[in-house]
Amino acid sequence: MARLSRAEIFDPSEIVAVHTMALTVRRCYLLGDGHLTQKNFDHRKKWFEDKLKQLASNFGIDLLAFSCLSNHFHLVLRSRPDVVATWDDTEVARRWWTLCPKRVREGGHNIPEAVVRRRYARGLANLFDLYIPIVTTVCVYDGASFPPIPIAEIEDERKLVLDYNGLERVQLHRKDLPND
């Protein structure tokens, strides 16, 4: 069975406190002396702390505690749906502007449509041709709406299609790969 989404574990309308942690990869270091590079990364501590506080102030989340170690960090967060419920569209836009002022000024990510379409088709091809054959459980969702709509569930050799038109639409897009 597929892993549950956060919305299925936590009620999004309730205030919830959680402990999260994240590890670096490829022997990278957040802080301290990197064994492979022989560089000291302690200069990142202030940046890391400032960035956490900035992000927490712009989302409906309270940063209750954090700990940043050489190759991982811990956060204790509290969701604030009661605060988010008071935001109108203007407030959401203001918060986005605060997080990404340069990107907003420049009109977004500025990725050409052809590149977006190529990446989407490549991602679908990888999903169906590489990943589904090697995993035991897959859930395919249509993320164009909120909440996402389940299209198909594949467990071992059993395929349960919940939306044949949606699955066919997704499979057609994977064939849109350009010849490169």
C-alpha cells in the first residue's frame, strides 16, 4: 500500500506540532568541517537560522525549536490553520512576494514551455518505463486539481484503474517526448 499523504495523517484544520528531520546526501556538510572537502561550513549557521525564521514567518507555521548539526537538522513545527484562515488572496500574494521578490518581478520561473513539456513527458516516461517495474506499489494522481484525484493504483501485478480517461491522458503525454 502507498504511503499516506500528510492530509490523511493530520487533519489540515487542526493545530498540530511535529518533529521533522532531514539528512544531507553524498557526505555533504551543513556545518562544521567537511571530511572530503576539508572546508569549514560554520558560516552557514546564521544563514540557516535566518532562512528558517523567514520561511516560518511567511507560512502558517510556528518554528518552535530547531537544531542544525554537521550533516542533518531537526525542526519542531506547529501548523497554524487558524492563522491561515484569516488570510485573503492579497495576503497570500504579499507573502509570496516576500519570499521570492526577484522571481515575482521577473514574472515567475521563466522556463520555456517546450522545456516544461519535455520535462513532463520525460518524467512520465521514467515513471512508467523505469520506476513502476521495480516498485511494489504505485499511486498515480491527477494533480491539476486540489485535492489531487487518484487515477490508478498498481500493487504488485494488480492494477486498479479508478479513472480510465485520466490514465489514458497521462500515458499519451509520455509519448510526447521529442527525439533528442
